[in-house]
Amino acid sequence: MTDEEISRRLRLGRREALAVRDCLRALVREGELLSDSNFRYGTAEQFGAKRGVISANERGFAFFLPDDGSGDLFLPRRSLNGALHGDTYSPSM
């Protein structure tokens, strides 16, 4: 859910809604929650986030190797966002 949807369901006023938004953003910064490009918030489990490592090569692309042994995920150069070979991703949840 977005912060607006949460505030609407809780029937919050503007000031309280802004406080909820600030709290959600802080939880994302701390790694307790995740947020997608549509500003929806949820746990790592709700988003299907996985723990794993980046395996990059000299041609610029890489693979994400999930720790759970599920299939590798191809990552084109434009999707790496500065990630390097050996970097790990570990959602908090």
C-alpha cells in the first residue's frame, strides 16, 4: 500500500498522514521496509526480495545468484546501479 492508502484507511488528518509518510520513509532508509517505484511499502517477503550475491564480468553485465538456490537472474549493465562483483543483497526481513 502507498502512504496515502494507509492514511486513508486509518482516517488520518493531513498532519498525521505526513507523519506516517515520514515514518515509512525512515523505515525504508533503515532497511526495515522496502518501497517500489510506485511508492508502495511492504516487507521483503511481500515484495519477494531474496538474499544473494552479484557475479559480474568484464563485459559489464552480471548475474544475481540467490542464496536459496533458485534460478540466477541476468542483470544488464544499465541495471547494476554501481553494484560490483561480489556485492551482496540482503533484505532486512
